[in-house]
Amino acid sequence: MLLFLGIFHDKILHEEGVKLSYSKRVSLLIGMDSFIVLFSIFIGYYILNPYFNIYTLQMLTISSLTLLVSHHVFAFIYHLYHKAWEYASVGELVAIVKAVTFSIGTAAIVQLLVNSDIYIRVLFITWLLHMCLIGGSRFSWRMVRGRLIKSVIEKESALIVGAGSAGTMLVRQLLKHNESELKPMAFVDDDVTKQKLEIYGVTVLGKTENIPEIVEKKGIGHIIIAIPSLNKLEIQKIYQECSKTKAQVKIMPMIEDIITGKVSVNQFRDVQVEDLLGRDPVELDIQRISEKLTGKTVLVTGAGGSIGSEICRQVSKFKPKKIILLGHGENSIYSIDMELKVKYKDEFEIIPIIADIQDRHRVFDVMGKYKPDVVYHAAAHKHVPLMEYNPKEAVKNNVIGTKNVAEAADTFSVSTFVLISSDKAVNPTNVMGSTKRIAEMVIQELDKHSQTRFVAVRFGNVLGSRGSVIPLFKKQIQTGGPVTVTHPDMTRYFMTIPEASRLVMQAGALASGGEIFVLDMGEPVKIVDLAKNLIRLSGYTEEEIGIKYSGIRPGEKMYEELLGKNEVDSEAVFPKIFVGKSVEVDYSLVIILIENYNDYDSEYIRKYVLELANKKQELLITNIN
């Protein structure tokens, strides 16, 4: 009977094919509960009356009508007809107990007034039946319906990492939402007080170090990391344990995104390579940056590139007066222009400019027309092997182009100029790094006599930027491998594109003039480890894809540095941001390069820029003479 009532209840509330108005839904529920109330009291009467001869027909009629009316009154008071019973829990049970008990109490009072006596046995039996049938009809179908649907839908087993508030919220949602493809089988949590506890029927079976054995024992196909507050080091540690299994690994979204409605609890995301950097992002001094950017005109060179476009996105959040998108490639400038105009077209002016920074006249024309307050110079040739084959182009773009933009900024009194440099500018062994170091020399020289504050920011490798290893590895994985790594011991510092862009803005806000800002990027990462993680995150094993060592390419270093030994200043000027000391150079040698590079062949230019960037000035002067 409980199942029948539960099915009837489900038809009323949940059947997709039936669209009931509020009044019809309430009417049907009242009808179902009326049947239960009358059935309960008449069954109680027929059970006890042969033995005790308690009720007269008149008293039975009065008691039935009283119980019927009072039940509906208290049902409305405690919202029994307004609850979503598929989410029923202790609160709903308490509401049923109150409604049933008070309606029985009302019937008892009426009996006392009419007959000067209370038929306790009948009312008690009625109360029990009332509770079983009304409560049971709601709760029994909730369980039966879930079991029936689960038996139809084949669910995959999941291990939940974290038995805290986020993990328990996740399990509750997975159990309630029958359309979910996952069935939580177990928790793991490093809190010793939670071991062996059962939460929503799911047991905490061990700590994160036990993940591999639990996955093996339970046949787990999915691992969900449900600790949104984890820092990068902790995620890295957990992922190392997860990577020992063949289970797919996902991360639960941030609690604030769930609360604000951006995502639902069971919308998981894949673990990203960025999650495994082992370092938390730099926090920004929002107030200081806002003072520099809000209501100001900002020019970004290389605005269509990976870093330049992200700088534009980050700057836009601070509501500048104008943002000038300067770049050489029309497609990339068109793309970032359209993106920003869709989002910010009514908030500030967005001006796309097609220009080559090597065209000095054009650069001065743009700078003179718009007179920006802040310039972020992201335009550059950055591909190491390509620049080894094209040293003249590296000088033209990275050195002369930088000089054009910087001198235009000086001429038109730009407040702050930020150069995007590279960790390859430290003791460079390649043309690209050498030209970036010489670009730093150009702005440091200008800073000595300019009202403009010129600063540089050195990055490590930027994950996902054009020319970085991540897009290459992904393409190789998609084609079945192998992934090519130059050397098993090669290491690099890594950061994300948004993090790199925020560092640029923070450096501009901190600038006094002449500094080289560097991010504390934690420990360098082995390229081969990055490749292995990416293979794993793509759903393959190292054996399936393979890793091939191709040898160090021209101009590459085994290890990168962020500051040279004579540049290091150990005191951070901002949390996780350091500033290097300015190193004196003979700037006349830079001018000689700029004025005469067209007369030199590629091999001589390569030798010149390497010696100049490494401050081998005596050797360089001898060669020139």
C-alpha cells in the first residue's frame, strides 16, 4: 500500500508528461491525504471495537470529520502540500510528526468535549497508521523511485577526496540527482577523526595515501577532488596518488561559483596542468593597480598575442578611459577587439590599431595622437629556435621595435612603461634571450633621463601561450604520439597566462623606474614531468603515447634563471615579487648594434648580441675595432 501511495504521489509531483497547476496539485494531495486519514481511523476502529466496544457510530463520525479537518489545517500550517519530497529529510519528517500529532490532539479534545472521555487506544492506533501512511507514502517512494531509476541507469563508481562540507554536499547531490552518471562509493580524507565514519551511507575508507588501493579494491572509475580550498602543492600531492590508478580525475568547482549559480555542485572540471604547478598565484594589490589604470588611457603593443590579449582583458576589469590595441596581425587584433567590445562597449573606448613597432614614424604617430598614460609593451619575437635562424629579425623587432615604442613613450610623457621580458634574458645563450636583455638595457638607459618610469618584467615559460610546449604536446598526443622532449633533465619555470598578465599590471603599479621585476615562481619543473602529466590528463598512459628525446635545440639552455648573480636583491618588494638590481653597461655598444645591424651578416649579429647581453664588453669592443 505504501508503494501504491508513493507511486500515486510521484505521479502527482514528478511525472514529466503531466503538467499540473498549483491548485490541481494541492487538490490531488488533499484527496490522497483525506483517504489516508479516514482509512486510519476506520482501521483503528475495526481493530479495537470488537474487543473494547468503544465507539458509537455517532462518535466515529464526529472523530473522523474532526480528524479530517484538523489534519488539513495543520498540513497547511506545516506546508505539507508545498514541499519537494524528492529532497525530503529530517525537517520534513518533523513537519509530518507535528501535523499528525496536533490533528490527533484536536480529535482528542473534541472527543472529551462531546463524550467527556478520550478514546486513547483508538487514537493511538490512528496516530500510528497516520504516521506510517502519510510519512511512508512520501519517504518510501523517494527511496523506491531512486532505486528503480538507478537500476535502469548504469552508474559509474566514484571515490570522493575530502569528507568536509564540500565533499558531503557533493555526495548528497549525486545521490539525489538520479540523472547523475556517478555513484559515490567511498570517501578518503586525511583527518584522522573522520576515518571509518559513514556520511549519507558512504564510508571514509582511508587517507589520500590509500587512494590507489581503494580504487583497486572497489573498482573505482572516477576520482573527484572535493576540497575547493586546496592550494597547488596539496593538489599536486593528491594528483600524484591519483595518477597511480587508471581512474579519471576531476575537481569539484569552487564553493563561491556554486553559491553564485555559475556552476552546479556536480559540474566537475578536469585537472589542468596549471593545477600541478605546485605554487599558488600571486595576489594583486587591487587598490594600487586601480589608481594606475581606472580612468586612464592604456596602450598595449602585441595586443593580439597570448600575453598581450590577456593583459587587455585584465586591464579592462579596472575600467580605463581608453584601451588601445596595437598589433601587426589584423586577425588577432580583430579577435581581441570584438571580444572586448562585446563585453565593455558601453563602459570605455576600445581602439584597434594595426601597426608594426619597427615602423618608427607610425609608432610616434599613434603615441602622439592618443597620449596614453600607461604602455604595456608585449610585442616581441619570442621563439628561441626561429630567432637562431633569423637574428636580424630578432634585433629589428625586440631591440629596435622596443626602442621605438620606449622613445615615443618618453617623447609624449607616458607615465609608466612596462616591458615584457623573459627569464631567457639572464646569462643568455640564444639570440632571443640576448635581444630581450638588450631591450632591458634600452629602457634602463632611457629611465635615467626620462620623466617616464621604465620597468621590465621577467617571465618564465607561460603555459598555453603561442609557441609554448603545452599546445605542441597536446597536438602530439591527439595524433597518437610520441611526445617529443629535448632532454630528460631539462627544467623550466612556468606560470599561467592570467598570472603573467597580472604580474605585468602589478609591476606597473610598483614601478619607481629602472627596475626588473621577477616573480617567485617556486621550483622549476622538469619538461618530461610536464609531458607525463599532460599525457595522463588527456586520458592516456605513457606506454600508449610514448616520450621521445630529440636533443637540445640551438640556443637552448638546460636550466633557466630569473636573475643573474650580480642582479639579485633578496628582499621582496611585494609578496612573491622581487626586483633585480640595475647593472651598468656601455650603452654606446647598443647604439652601434642598432645603427649598423643591417651591414652585419647573421653569424656576426648572433655573436654580437650574445657578447653584449652577457656584458663581455672588452671582447666586443675588440671585435668591433
